Amino acid sequence: MGTKKHSFNNHRNGSVKDRTQVQNPKTGNWIKRDTDTGQFIDQKSGGKPFKGVAQETDKRRK
């Protein structure tokens, strides 16, 4: 009997558009920012960055 292969219809190719992230040097938390307005959107603790969001230092986003 064969196994069914996964159908990845709902996945993202590349990083999330219009979003970047940067690490706060004081707290160590990762902060997600909107590149259009420059406004901070979300903050993540735990030491690991957001998945699929470009970091500001890697130049994937403006």
C-alpha cells in the first residue's frame, strides 16, 4: 500500500512581504516591523526569531 504525498498548497515561498525583524539589544526579544510605516507590530520572546520574516541586516527587504 502506498503512502499519500503531502500537498503543500498553503505554503509561502520566500519571506513575508513588507515585514522585517530586529532583535532588541536590551531584552533580547525579536520585534517585527512594518516596512511601509516603520511601526512595530509584534514582539516575540524566547530567543528565536520569527519564521519567514526577513531580518533587517540581511537586506532581503528595503
